[in-house]
Amino acid sequence: MTQQGVRWTADQVLALAPDAASRKAGSKLGVAGPWSGTGSSREGTVWGVCGGGGGASYRTVVDTAAPLTALGPAYDCTCPSRKSPCKHALGLLLLWTAGEASVPAGRAPDWAEEWSEGRRGRAPETGQAGTAGAGSGSADPEAARRRAERRAERITTGATELEQRLADLLRAGLATAEQAGHGLWEETAARMVDAQAPGLAARVRELGTIPGSGPDWPVRLLEECALLHLLDRGWLYRDRLPQALAATVRTRVGLTAPPAGPPLRDHWLVLTQHDTHDPKLTTRRIWLHGTASGRTALVLSYGAAGRAPGLTLPVGLALDAELSAYAGGGRRRGALGERFGSPVATTARPPGMTTTEAAARYGEALREDPWQESVPVTLDDVVPTPDGTSWQLADADGDTALPLTPAAAARPGLWRLVALSGGAPVKVFGECGHRGFTPLTAWPAGEGGAVRL
């Protein structure tokens, strides 16, 4: 149950927006003018009616206290938008952050109460269905074993073919990759899809974006070909690998497995939430930090093209929940399980390290997973400073720094970080890899809350 009076901040609400356009539109609706009949309940339901153009009005309701088996805040609005949350839900939550003067406590109207009770009533049924599904899937273990063997044989055939294509490329010279164009890589990727190895297919498609992409493209192409060759060989000789590395190889080629090991209950601080898009899929990456265990975990959520992923967690809040780890890759990826309440405000911050320690941590992580692009890192007492035409994060009490990745240096979040710092040290969470550091969330000196970058 939500504690009465614990409301999110505007930054935490805007962190839920699926894109920049939604943040802008939602911000315009975060004032009392267009709203009527607003209210909130102790159970975490927030509701209101927003007036639109042409006399239209939209009923909007948000469940800020997700039920124990749910994935995150839920939204419902009578507007035709396919985004989740829509601009009306964002505007209502922004109004709610202002306090009871704008959204008073009260009893939900019938339409909001009916939606809320219906949603919470479905949660146990979902869990029961999942249990039943698991039981039915194990009804014929011999059939499941044969299916797994057939898929492994297909992946082995695809990996062997890919090895030959990489060898042909190196014999002919990297210059032929630019001449062949993107079609060569798409055709090879399609062969990997046929082999039921989506991880290999994705890495092959990435190769197709490198030729002609800059003066150093042959070097980068050779590096990526070497990593792909290493993954191929890892699969072909997986029986000779240590158990943890073999699990990482299986994950990297695209074999999925349920979380392994007992769930870990902790108060999970939501460090950041950000989306990446491709023509067919939106991937949401949410980093969590266990305040008791000290573990940092990645939770992934997916949405079809044009739709936001289902899991949404406000940055800067803490969540009392269980999390189960997946095998491989240093066991950083996890799946949220049972939740024991709604996200609540917290003053907790993750422990940090120096830029030198961050670079060393990435190097150590490559032993467990040579294909990972980056690792989660929190930097303590760093100052954003110019570095030629780019930027870097420099230790306030040392003489070392981490360069920002080219993508991070071009994002608007860089200027929020610079403004937050104002030349003073700040704590920054982000991803550290061979291309540099990508800042995602920052905390100012003192007791200020998290700022999503």
C-alpha cells in the first residue's frame, strides 16, 4: 500500500516518458487548467479528466502502486494514443507531484475504481497461468531435449558457415566489404536467423554498418570480425569451456534460458531507465542497485515497433522486490519477481569509485564475457570537463579521466550534467566500455535527488 503523502518528483515522472515528444507534451498538461475531477487514493490510484480540443475530454487513471506480481506502474486513458504512458498520464502525474492542493486524496470515481480493481484482480490469474505453463512445458522432457538438440545442430551449422564467410572476407581483403555493400551482410544475417541463432545475426548486421563509416573503419571491422570469430569458436567448442563462460556463449548466440538460482530480495534503487530503438523493437534497459546486497542488475523489457515496453520504473525511487539472475555474462541481467509494495522515495545512493578503478573493472569483466560493450559503474566526485572537441569526466582529486562516448557527447543529457555540476564534483552512474563512458544518472553534492541525463 502506498504511504499517504509520498509522491514522486517531476524528474521521476518525466523519466517514464517513452520519448522526448511525450515529455514535452506531458509537461504542458502538468498544470491544473485542463484537469477536472482529479484525486488519489491510499492504494496508489491517481485519476482525473483532461479537457482536449473540440470539446473532447479524456478519462485518465494511473496505478502508482503496482500489485505484487505486476511489472510496474500501469496507465489507462480514453485518448487514442498508442504510447504508454500517454501525454495525459504524464500530465496527471506531474500535477500529482505538486501535492494535495492539485490532486487531493479521496475516493475514486466508479470508472477509475473499476479499472483499478480489474487490473489488480488479473494479477493472480497471470501468475497462475505462468505456473501452469511451466508445468505443461515440462510434461515431456524427452521431446524438449530433442528440440534443444535439433536447434543446437542448426546453430552449429550456421556458425560453421559463418566461419567460412569470415575466412573468405579476410582472404579477399577488407576493401571488398565496402564494395559488396550492405546486402552481403543482410544475406549472411538471414542465414543466421535460419540457423536459429539471433545473437549471431545481430552481430553480423552490426558488421554491415561499419564499412565506409569513417577513416578508421577497416580497424573497427577487423576488431568486430575477431570478436565474432571468437564467439563462433566458443560455440563450436563450448564443451571445453568453463561452465560460466559456456553459459555466456549460449546467451550471446541467442539461446534463452529462465533465471537460475534462488531469488534475491532487496530494496532495489532504480538507477536509470533508457530506451533503444530499431525498426522492429524497442528495448528498455533498467539498471537497479540493491541497497543491502550491493549488487547492480540489468532488467530488460521489450515493446513492438511503435509501442513502449511494458516495464516502467521511476528513476530515483527504491523498490522492495525479489530479483532472479540469468546465467552468463557475470550474472548481471536479472528478472523482477514478487514485489512487496510500490516504489518509495529514498536517500540511498550507490557507492562510487574513481575513473581508474572503473576502467579496471571493465577489463576484469571482459574475462567473464569478452563480447560485452560496457559495464555499469558509479563514479564518485567527478567533474565534466571539455576534452578538445569532446568531453570527459575527470577525478576531482586526481589526474585521471574517462572520455565520454561520441553518442553521449552529442546527447542533451550532457548539458544537464554540466549544469548540475557547475564545475563542482558530482556522483554519476553510467556504462563504461571500450568506447568511453556514457553518463545516465547523476546526483549533486549534498542531498539532492537523482537527475536522469
